[in-house]
Amino acid sequence: MAEIRLARVEQGQTKIKSVPIAVTPEGFWCCPSPAVFQKSIKVQNSVNKPRPSSPPHKSNFQKRQIPVTEKRPTSTPLRSGVVSENQSAAADTPAVSAAVAPERTSRPKTDHLPRKVSIEFGEPGTSDMKVILLGKQGFCVKLSVHRNVLVENSSFFAKKLLEEEDALPCLQIDDCEDAEIYVETVGLMYCKDMKQRMIKQSVPRVLRILKVAEALGFNQCIHSCMQYLEAVPWVGEDEEEKVVSSILRLQGEGIGVTPILKRVSSNASAPSKDTLSQIMDMVLKSNEERGRREMKSIVLKLLRENNGSLPSCNDAIYNSCRSCLNALVSCFKQATEPESDDSTIAGKETLVKQIALESDNLTWLLEILADRQAADDFAIMWACQQELAIFHGKLPVMSRYHVSCITARLFVGIGRGQLLPSKETRQMLLKTWLQPLINDYSWLQHGCRSFDRKVVEEGIGRTILTLPLEDQQSILLSWLGSFLKAGDNCPNLQRAFEVWWRRTFVRPYVESQGNSLHIDSLIAPK
């Protein structure tokens, strides 16, 4: 096994550092571990960081300070320069200048000076040129490579080397952004089975390799990176965005990026309405309770997060509403039929489960419509279900109370301003469904996990207070009779009752007599 060779420098200026190596069947090549480069960066930063001067000594002793001068290139990445062997050797040795310091300063230790790493590719002693990488952080990497390998694999190196008549002994890359990956990418030129090498990498590292390979015109490496990114899973949304942005950068360069982009986009210009309808239909018809409940929650969350970017599918949602409502009415009809014999008990239990399922489906669809500000027609449809309200009163409360969840959600939506049905619809909704809701209230509190008593009571009260004062009085007096009998088993509408009381008994008497007479004249029939 060949050894890593470091450039010869003056005594005490550079500490030899071992570099991890990899041996391949094709020969020898190696790549420094990330720790080598990262440590060099940290060391360089510690050298450049100004040190606080110590208090002056009583004696007149002065000590020389040896600063390290660095080459600070100002050119863009991948700018190459031709240097001779003597210049290359000189570059390996940091320039040293003496200066007299007025104060006592600490002398930099040799361990803290920036390291220079030499790496040899292929068979030891067979390289015919050198590539010097000057990193932005001040460290230097010297690569012993083979001219024919660079020319065959890299259009960048081919252009630089072939445009010179004389064989270049050394090629210098100034201001190298990612020397670690640059070394690894050059090493990949010596690999016959690049796919096996890629399998060991992570997605972020392959993206770095892809960037360097693109700059070097290393097409074989680019295609290997593309094959890797097309097959490997992307973890998280951030990683997906990085992959897509890197691939889109190559789209205009004639590189096949379509297989990768197909993972995140389709040929269709916009999501299909039929796809959303199919998803909701599958959820509504599921017979597995846990899976159905979890998918309802997920779909509702996704629809809320992407409401503005999704196609309008309200017609399909209302078709599902009507289908579920018809099934619900049919179940109530069958459940209210007189029992013929004991064999129908199992059938009754099935109907009760179906009633709960269809009620939950309608509540879910109403939630979706309310989020999309499109639930007004649902309020009309539900307010017109007088037949269903009659069937509702004929079943035991434990079999029917799920239906009242739909009514409660409508009242909450009206109270929050999520839907704005007409006055006639609000009157009909309260007339048809408020009393059934009051009758089921005890079971709603104990049987529905998502039932929030305070929210529902506030929604009912606000809905009542949107009606004319005479309708408010009629509904609230009817509620008062139920509340005095049932107590906590009845909705507490005291706030709405107080507002109605103030509107009825207090407000006319706190106004001035003139305004009261004016209001009476306007209200009095002519």
C-alpha cells in the first residue's frame, strides 16, 4: 500500500498528518476525511484571530513575532493558473518575515499552523502532473494525478491542458470552495464502478459531488449522481427542495433530469378534481373505523393547509353530502319500523352503526365546506329535513344522538360567521333541529369526544340573536322551559337570554323620550 506524501517544507512549519486512504482494484487513490479539512479550517481561524496582548514586562526584553502570510486569491472558483515546479515548491512553504513587537506576544505553536496535504492517485510514483487546490480558508491540497485520466474524464481539465503546447507540470485551482469534495470527485475519475462508490454516500454529499462534477465537466460522474438521486429516498421536505433546485439547474444543459422530476411533478398541468373526489369517496366508504378516522383527520388537515392551491370540488362534495343524507334517512326509516321477531335485533344494531357512520361522514363533509366558505347550501339542505327530524324523535337517544352533531356544527359555523344562510334558513334550522339537539344534549356531552359545550352553546345563542326580536323571544322562552327542567342536560343559553332581555326591556327606556317617540312613530302602522 502506498503512503500519503506531504510536500517538503521548512523545519517546524508543517506537521505531517495521516490521511485516510481507499484501495480499489484499479489502483490506489485516497480522499482525506472531512475531519482533516474541518480541522484545518478551525486551525486557520485560530491563527487569524487577534490575540490580546499581555501587560508589558518590566524589563526591556522584546521578542520577535513570526506572522504567517497567506495567499488571498481574488479570482472566481475554478480559475486555473500555470505554475512551475519551483513555484509549486515555494507555495508549499509559508513565507516568513520578522517584525519587532513593542509588547510581549505569544509565539504561535507549530501545531497550530495550517496544514498542507499531499495526495497521490493511481499507482505510486506514476503521476505525471500535479493539481494544487487553494482553499478559501487558507489551506492547500496538492494532488499527484495522471494527465490522461483528467483529459478523458473532465472537459474542464481537457481544455486547460490541451490548449497549452507544452506539457504543464502543475495546474493550480484558486479559491476552491469545497476542497474535500473536489478531491473526492477527482478520485472518482479513477473508479470503474462508480455506482458502488455512490451507494456509500448521503444525499447532501452527492449533491456537493454533483456541483463539483458539473463545474469540471465530469459527465460520467454527473450521470452516476443522477441515477443515485433518482433511486434513493429523500428524507424531509428540506432535502427534497435541495435536490429539486440542484436538478433544475442542470435542466437547460441537456442532461436528462426528467426521471427525477417525475417524482415531484406529473404531466398534468393541475391536480385533477376527480382525484380529490376519489380520495374523499374512498374515505367515506371505508368500513375500518380507525383507518377511516385517521384519514379523515389527515385529509381535512391537508385541505386546510392547501385550500388556495387546490381545485374547486364543491359540486363533488355536495354530491357526497346528498348520497350520505339519503343513506341516513333510509337507515332511520328502517330503524323505526316495528320489529317482526327476534331475528331483527342484529339488523337493528347494524342500522345503528350505519346511522353513526353516515352522521360522522356528513359532519366531516360539513367541516370541509365550512373551511372553504361554501356551507350555505348545506344549511339549506339540513334545515329542510323535517321528515328526518320526525324519525329522529322515534329512536332511542343512544341510537340517534350522532345526528345532533351535524346540527351543533351548523350553529357553531353560523355563530362564527363561517356560513351566512338567509333569515328564512336560520329560522327553519332552529325550528326543525334545536329541540332535537336539546333532547340529545346529555348524550352529546358524554358520547362525543370532539363535543365542546361552551363553543356549541355560544354558536346556538349567536344564531338565535341574528333573528328578529319576536323570533328570539319565542325560541328563548321555549328554551327556558327546557332549561328549568333539565339543568345541565340542556344547553346553557343565559348569555343570549341576557342580550334578548336587554333588547326587549332595557334599551327602549334608556333612550331619550324624543328618540323613543320617534322610534314608536316609525314602527306604528299607518
